[in-house]
Amino acid sequence: MTCEHLKDEYELHALGLSDGFERAEIEHHLRQGCAHCRAGLRNALITSVMIMQLAPDVEPPRALRKRVIASVGGGSSTDWGWRAIWATATAALMVGVVWLGIENRKKPEYTAQAKQTLAILNEPETRQVVFGGSVPVPPQGRVLVNAKHGVLLLASNLPKPPAGQTYELWIIPKGGSPKPSGLFQSDARGSAMYLSPAPVDMATLGAVAVTLEPEAGSAAPTSTPIIVAAMSD
Amino acid sequence: MFFFPLLFAALHSEGDRELAERLKRREPQAMADLYDRYGRVTYVLIFRIVRNTGTAEDLVQETFLRVWNRMQAFDSEKGALGPWILTVARNRAIDYLRSVDGRMAQNAFELETNEHPSLFANLETEVLNSDRARRLKIAFEKLTANQKQVIELAYYEGLSQSEMADRMKQPLGTVKTWVRSALKALREDLGEALAV
């Protein structure tokens, strides 16, 4: 095909929508160094990007900025809204912990874990972030972090891990690399409660995140986080 | 149904070179600045495509992470951050729609290749041309209802022409005619500078 025949295909090609034959032809021209097709695609790209901006303006959720920044270990300013949520959530959490404590009396091996969980919930300096509250489908829940007792994650609506994968918790320092903080599974309904008992440096804590990783775990995240909880100072 | 374009980086493009360098050095504050500059327009585009707040938030995060992870391939001197981010954002949102719809990812390879950072060299000036944006808006409004629909299906739903024909219950040839005539009208109204 000549460039003249291809000129109506450039925009669709720029969008990834060109049909197989035309796509192959354009790619062939580009591989041959065709200046005409290169210029045509460049202009198509400009047109496409401009058309993308015709979308109606809407206001992004305020928490999104913090979430995006936290995903690379960046810090953010204090959000006192979470403090209010903490007060409301604590009562509900305590009910669960009492139940957990009763159950765990039957299982001595879990007693230490239950005590640590209770300590995280009880201590006033524990910091809490709620995630995924805007819609019902993505993972929802809360992360509680205590300097001495570690990180407690309570989550629901977790996506079912593909075969051979599991969830991995990450503690992300401000300006640092994510630190692997344990592997866990969800129940059949996609809910999970996970305690990472290692002490946490609250001064440098940027975020807590969860990714899907191979069952053996990873030294660094290999997938996009399914949960990111930005932790404010 | 559309509002006037945001001209997303018109006030910021001069600082993109420095910002790109900071992103390459993986400074977390650079991500904050990147979001402040392009977060809104990215969210607007993704929300238009997926029409769900939570999903849009996830995809915005994925978009910025993808840009962050691919910055080393970006030409700080010539590259246009805004157009690149928007293209990555659209691809992520279209990928999501396709996965939800169960559509085969037959164009997945193209979505990957059409967002390579090297494609976004020297685009900023043209994209930020407010006169061209105004002409595009006028040109779009002049399209017929069918032409507008196929443009929206292509840009905001990522449908191929065959998929548009199925959706609109029209012959493929008719849909192709609408697509080509719509793009031709937009291209022509955008002026000689974009004409090949």
C-alpha cells in the first residue's frame, strides 16, 4: 500500500485500533524509514491526545494524590480526617478483637498474636488509615500501625490470587524502597486479617501496601499494589 | 456532551524538562509534582472511560506508577510528559474495559507500542496550541451524530471498527465510512499544520 492509502489509518493506528493488514503495512513503512508515515503518525498522535482532552471535567478524589505519591514511597501532609475515622472504627474493631481473644484461648499458639493485635488496637498512639472506601468492589479495610507492635491489616473484597500467588505486605519508608513484611492469604470470601509484628519506624513510614506475589514471596514488589495506605505524620 | 479541553499543561510545560530529570532520579517529591501537574487531566480521561470512581483511582495510580517505572526511556530534552501520560492513561483504562467486557486483547500489543516514550518527542508545542484546541472543539461539534459516536467508541471505549459495527448494528463498511469521514473532518479543521 502507498502512503496515500494509509493516511486515513494513522489515527486508528495511534489508538491501537488499526486492522491487521493496515497495521502491518504502516509498521512496514515505519521500519523502512518512511518519513511520510512517521509524520502522519506524529500528527495523529497530536490529534488523539487533543481529542482525549475533550472529556468532561470532573474533580478527582482528594485522597488520590496521597495514594499516588505514597505508592513510590513519598510522604504527605497530615490528614486529620483519619483521626475522626479512628474514633468511630475503634469500637467496632474492639468487638472483633474480643471475639478473636475468646477464640484464641482455645489455641495457645495464637495467644501472643492476639495479645499483640489487642495492643495495637488499644494503644492511643496507633495510627490508622482506611482504604478503598469509595466504592464497594476494590479491596476495602484499614491498616493500623503501632511503633512497638507492628502493622495490622484488616481487608475485604481482596481479589482471588492466581494459582501460585499470594498476598505480600510491604512497608514503604518515605523516599525508600518497599520492605517485605510478610505473606498472607485471604479466606474464601476475600477477607483477611494479617499481623506483621515487627516494630515500625513511624518517623520514616510513608505507606503500607499489598501486592500479589509468587508464593515464595518477593524481595521487591513485582506487581501493581492492590492496596496502598498512605500513612500521615 | 463535551466541555472545552483542559489544555492540561499549558501553564506548566516549561518545567517538564526539569521535572522529568527529577523523576529519573526517582525523587518521590517529583511524583507529587507530576501528580499536581497532570493528575487531574489523567483522572478526567480515565473516569470518562471507566465511569467508576474507585476504578478510576486504581487506574490513575497504575498510570503514574507505569510512568515512574519507565522514566529512564523518556527523553527529558524533547519528550512531552503530558501527551505521554494521557496515552498511558487511556491505554490502562481501555485495557480495563476490555478485561471487564471479556474482549480479547487482540490490540494489546499495539496499546503497548503506542505509548513508548520515544514517540512523544517534540509534541508539546502542538498539543498545547489553544487555537488548535478551539478548532478541534468546533470541528467535533460539527460532526454528525454517527460520526461523534464512532469517535467516542474509538477513543473512549477502544472499540475496533468491527466491534463498532457490532455495537451499532451497522455494516462494517458504513462504520468505516463514518470513522474515516469523522477523522478527515477533524484533521482538516485542525489545519494544514496537521495535514500530511
